[in-house]
Amino acid sequence: MARILVIDDQPDIREVLKTLLEEEGHEVYLAAEGLEGLRVFAESPAEIVITDLHMPGMNGLETVRALREQSCPAKIIVMSGEDGYMVEKNLESSVISGADLTLLKPFRMRDVLKAVQTLTR
């Protein structure tokens, strides 16, 4: 199973993802924003990073860019819960910056599991 880092400023989303992924046998680390996520990643490199796009401090797009600038080999999933046209543009920007997949919030748990399975193949 994979080592997964979840970065999200919403504690409930972090905990739900942690529980879901651990039930599937993954080892899960948590961070509340991008800079903390980079520190956690440096201490315990993950194979998959799941990050929210909009967070205080270092946001998800900046986090993706920072990881890719470090030649990070981890697969990256970016999540966003914005409404409308801008969500598509922001998720598109995250892929251009180095994200492997995107998820739109609210998402189904099976969508998260499918994304993780896709990236661990």
C-alpha cells in the first residue's frame, strides 16, 4: 500500500480522508496547509500527495509547484470545492503546474479511492 500525505485546512476533510485511506491499508500523514505539508513530506516522503487548492498560507497550487521544483516523484491529486467557471480554471492550472489528477469537492469516497488506485498502478 501507499504512503499518502493529505493537505487540507479543513480538519473534518483531513480526518475523513485519513480514515478512508487507512481502512484501505494506506499509511496516511496529515497537514493543515502547504508549508506544513512540505515539512511533513521532507520528514516522511509520500508516494501520493492529496492537497486542497484553497488554503490559508501556502495554497495548493503553490504547494504543487514547490514539490515539482524539488523534483518530487510523488503523484499529486488536487481537490477544490469552488463553484463555477473558476474552479475549472484553477484545477486546470494545477495540472499545468504538475498535478496528476484533480477532484471536485464534494466528492464521493469511491472517487478518492479510484484516484489513488489509478496512481498506484
